[in-house]
Amino acid sequence: MTHDGSSWVAITGGNVGNEPDLSLSNWQMIASMGRATGSTGPTGPQGATGATGNTGTQGVTGATGPAGGAGTVYNVGGTAQTSQHVVSGTATASDQGRDSEPHRLGRLHK
């Protein structure tokens, strides 16, 4: 018979209702359940890539960067030229990096 994973054989007749591990005079173990644990097997192959997750929430706004430097003004015979722009017409330009209303200075060429 099998009891708790081990195999037992009755060594006395009429051995009914006696559990083998509690009545050793009536039973003999012929195969013990293994109790040892084997070594760990090799690592399996890499699984498939999962589905793309949802888009995360918007992050916080970063700090304001430092102010830019002042532009350089060149006044050349009716043309105001800065380090970044050339303005044609009769105007004196002072470009501080802001061309919010370039039409006041004449034609703007970038």
C-alpha cells in the first residue's frame, strides 16, 4: 500500500485499520518517499516582449532657463544689422533678441 508517499507491505495477516507509520510491527516499508531536493535547473529562454503600456502623466514644468545676452547693433548706411538680423530701411535698430514687431523697423531679413 502507499501511505504518505512511501510504499509499505503488511507483514501480519488481518492488518486492517492500522496506519503503517503508527504500527511498525504490522508493516514494513519497501520504498521511502524521496525527501531530497534536486539542484536548480538551467534558466529558461527569454520570454516575448509584452504589450506597450499606457502613456504616463505629464511631468512638471522645468525651471526657466537663464536670460539670453543682448544683441549687437550695427548701423550701416540706412541698414540696421544685428548679430542675428538685417533690417533694411531708415531705422536705428536695437535688437535685444525680441522681434515682436519687426514691421516698425522696416523689412526684416533673417
